[in-house]
Amino acid sequence: MVDEPSSVLHGGSRRSAPSWSLREPALVASVLGADYARLGEEVASLTDAGVDRIQWDVMDWRFVPNMTFGPDVVGVCRQYSHLPFEAHLMVQDPGPMLARFASAGCETIIVHAETCPHLLRTLSTIRDLGVQAGVAVNPSTPIDFVRHVLDQLDQIVIMTVNPGFGGQRYIAAMEEKVSEVRALVDRSGRPVRVEVDGGISTDTALAAWYAGAEFLVAGSAVLSHPGGKRTAVDELRRALTRPVPAP
């Protein structure tokens, strides 16, 4: 647990710290940049490194200009970790995939608001499968897309990069959106988690947390660290205890 600061640096100016309870956030490891030839071992090593969850970035080369893995790969890797799995479906048509990713062992399935014309129905379908439902919004997507589906949500993911590739630069301007979502959730009184995905590192994790994120997704910062995954996770957790710099 860190001490709550009086304000947070954002875009060169100071901003009041949020009023929500500043519990230490969960660290979610994305396997997007992992060695696909040894994914099981990568998942096991991420688990041993001390992350809290594993995220599977599923891409179809339609919604995003990249392609990754399907439910069979996730299912095979399920045996390598006891941690919760979340499937982040960056795909044009997630509906036919939902049941298969639930069967593959994903405790949470996240769809993009931009791809679901009947978002409430999609979220209800996910919940009917016995798993938790999440919705992700791209940087240019307003939070109004999630305002009226909170009763069917367990998780909201604010993208702090444009989805499709790992290693992108964190978009600090999205912290305002994170804070807006945090306030929306708190006003609703519903136990909806807020996750930030994209560009999380030792330089950005603290600001994303103070903006209101409970889950922080880290990919390249963990998988590409020269000191290894355990060192990367330890450094991220230490970064969350740093004092906020003065302007």
C-alpha cells in the first residue's frame, strides 16, 4: 500500500488525487510479445514471476492489423498456470468465439464496444457462460458506450494505446478517461473493475493507477526486460510506491 498523495502530475500540471480507495493494483501480464514456440513455458514463467493475471490478446487481422492465437492455444496453456486468464477479443465478430474461450479456461472475456452492435446481449451471453464479462474501449471511443451496460459488466478496459501491437507508447491523455470511468463506476455502486491496457511500464504505472485503474496490463515491460520477468515485476511494484514528482 502506498501513501495517497495530495495531487498527481499529469501533462505538466497538477491534478487532485482520486477519492477512491487506493488499493495496490493487480498486475496483468499480456502474452502478446511472448515466444509463441514455447507459450506454455512463458505462461509458467510469468506465473512464477509474481503477476496476478494472464491476458490473452486475441486478434483477427480485421478489427486490428495483426493475428495471434485462438482458443485451442489458450486451452493447452491452461495447465501451465493457476492464475486467472482473461481473453481480450480484439476481433470483428466476437460472438461465435465466446463459448470456446470460456471452455478454454478463461475466467474473464473482454469484447470491444466498437465491434458489438448489440453490446448488452453480448455481455449477457458471456455471463450466461459462467465467466465474467468485460468491455474495452479504444482511445477515441467515448465512455458513453459503457454507461448503460454497467449492470452486465465485471470489467471495463481503457485502451491507452491503439490496439493491435505490443510495445507502443502510452497515451497519457487517456488518464482523464480512466478517471471518468472510475467516477462512473463509483457513482453506480457496482463492483466493476477498471483496467488500463497499453504502454504500462515503470514510467507510467503510477499515473494510471492514480487515475483510477485497479488492473494494469503490462506486456513488453515484463517480457522484454533484460533482467527477466521476475525483475520486471518487482520493478513495477516498486514503481507503484514512488512519491509523485513535484511539477
